[in-house]
Amino acid sequence: MTDNSPFLVPMSSPDLTDAERARVMEVVNSPILSMGKQTELFEKAIADFVGAKHAVAVNSGTAGLHLCVRAAGIETGDLVITTPFSFVASSNVLLFEKAIPVFVDVDPLTGNLDVDLVEKAVADLIAGGEAAKKWLPREGARNHGKLKAILAVDVFGQPADYERIVKLVKKYDLILIEDSCESLGAEYKSVKTGLFGDYGVFAFYPNKQITTGEGGMIVTNDDKAAGLMRALRNQGRAPGDNWLQHTELGYNYRIDELSAALGAVQMTRIEELLDKRQQVADWYADRLAEIQGIEAPGIASGTTRNSWFVYVIKVKPGLNRDLLAEKLTKARIPVRPYFLPIHLQPYMMKQFGYREGDYPVTEDLGKRGLALPFSGVMTEEQVETVCQILRSCLTS
Ligand SMILES: *Cc1c(COP(=O)(O)O)cnc(C)c1O
């Protein structure tokens, strides 16, 4: 075996059919490659799916989250409670506007925000003074403003605990941004993710539940915010502005028609795509139950539908995850540590003075989590192969 030999199973794969290919060709053969009918169709499909008044398509999940931060009026020094156990984009969008992410540790079962801690943090941050200090980063928060928002993440496709989060934001008049970039189709107490807060965002990178290549979608019921987001994604052109008039500082966050065409067709297949991912997760769960040394993903009681984004197992405490990953890679099974904690990323440590030990549950999950190959097109044989090799790597 040489180092560049292919893996036995891909880490992830999109699930595309001739229907998607035909729609993209339709766009290629048309004169409209941006801001056309496919974007409208895709927006309508997502709005209908989650029951949102507005869906605003953008060219990445990160762009979508950034526009939520702008629409929320989050500015320099504002405090936003969020999770250190996430993909970096959920915190980066706060840094784009010089706001201060206030990390709160997570629930060990799901990796989602620990709501007991969030309740304490909100009360302390609103009280201010010494009480607030213990939640703030060591550095980079000297001239901080008020607590303005909570940015919750639905980690690995499982909804955060929204009942209590929504109560909190109502009680203290905070904004709630839902990073649902990993949870399209998930349900919390039978309600789909995306709209528990003021704004929610989905993402469509090729490993997500549906893909547009690159792309994202904001959902909201707020007319004013939706209008602002539409202007901001299009270089700050307000309704009525002509092509070279710009009412405010905006961005090019537009999705193109080829990507939107992919998304529009993928949404006609959404239930099939989610069901196939559930089937693969079930195949894994059956086999992993018999393997010593690892834990299958944990599902909270409020999760009435998990939308499988990645399949992340945890090695039992005391077992060396990195060594296991190395063995699996050598045996041509691709795996990824999921997530490396955000507060321990070099630029975060530098700006805010974070240290190892600051968020112990996040760090423990970060050391023990391992994503196995996963997609809706994986076969039962491929799952079997991964599990057999995993078993042998754990016992060798
Ligand atoms: C995928 C993802 C995003 C957005 O990613 P993009 O690559 O910008 O589309 C944001 N937050 C989380 C938690 C994600 O998993």
C-alpha cells in the first residue's frame, strides 16, 4: 500500500441524480447565471419546508450567519453567548463585526450548549460587575458592551435545547440566531430547526444534507430583516436602487443560478435524502453497539428527528483517539477529529487569552470525537467494512 492509495470508502459524498444534472444544464444553456428563477425556486422550497415567511439565499452558510449578525445590529464590543464546540464560522461572524463571543460549555451527551450554564451566564452577564467577569474572556473584552444575543448551533444535526433558550431570550429581550448549518430537517419536539430564533441559517457545502456546491440560506419571519439581508447580499443595493446605487455597505454574498438549481432540485428530494442518511446511521448504530471502546452518538429526549450531518463516535475515556485515527487511516478508512474547540484555535487564544482547561466538556469531546465516513449514498457493505476495520483497530 502506498500513501496516496485511495480510501476504501469516501469520507462523504453528495447525493446527486440526473434531475440535478439536467437542471444545471438548463441554466448553463440560458442567459441568466445569477439572480434568476432558480434562486427564487430554491428560496421558496426552503421557506415552505421550514414554514418561514422569508428565505434569503446566499453563497455560503458563513455569509448567511454574517448577515444575521448585521441584521441583529450586533456591533463592536457587544456580547454574544455562543458555543466553543462548533465549526469556527459560528464564532468568526461575531469577530467580523468586532463583537465578543462569550463561550459557554456544552452538554456532554449532544455537544450542544449546556442550557443550565447558559441560564447562569445570561443572569450574570446582565447583572454585570464581578458576576459577569467569570464568563468573559481573559483578554480582549475590556471595553465590552451589553449582552445582545445568543448564537446557538445545532451540532452534528441535532437541535439545541430551544425550549429553555427561547424562554431566556424572551425574558431578557435578547436576539436569538440559530446556526442550523448542520441540521436541515432536524426536529426539536416535532418543530423543524431554523426558526426558533429571530433568524436561522442552513448551509450547503458538499458534505451537508443537501448541497449546492457552496451555498447557504437564511430563514426569518422578520420582514425588515429579510429586506436588509437581500440588500446586504447584493452590495447594499436597497429596493429601488439601480445597478450602481448602493444605500449601504454590503457584500457580494449572492448565490449563482447553477448552485441554486442544484439546491432547488435537491429540495424536491429532501425526505428521501434525510431517510437515506437515517438508514446509514441505523446501520452504524446496530454494528457499533457490539464494539467495545467507543460510544455511538448521543440523542437528547427533545430531539424528535435527528438530521444526520456527520456520524461522530466518541472513544471511551482513556483511549487514544489520535492513535485510533492513525490506524484507521493506515487501513484506508478516512476519519476526522470533530471538533477542534474554537477557543483553542491559535487566533482565538491570541485575541482572547483562552487556555486549555477553560471549557472542559468541549475539550473532552474535542479529544474523544471521531467522525466516521458518512453520506446518504453509503451502502450497508461500506458501513460493514468501516465497522470491521474499526473493531480490528480497537483490538490490535
Ligand atoms: C457548515 C457550517 C457552517 C457554514 O459553512 P459554509 O462552509 O460557510 O457554508 C456554519 N456553521 C456550522 C456549524 C457549520 O457546520
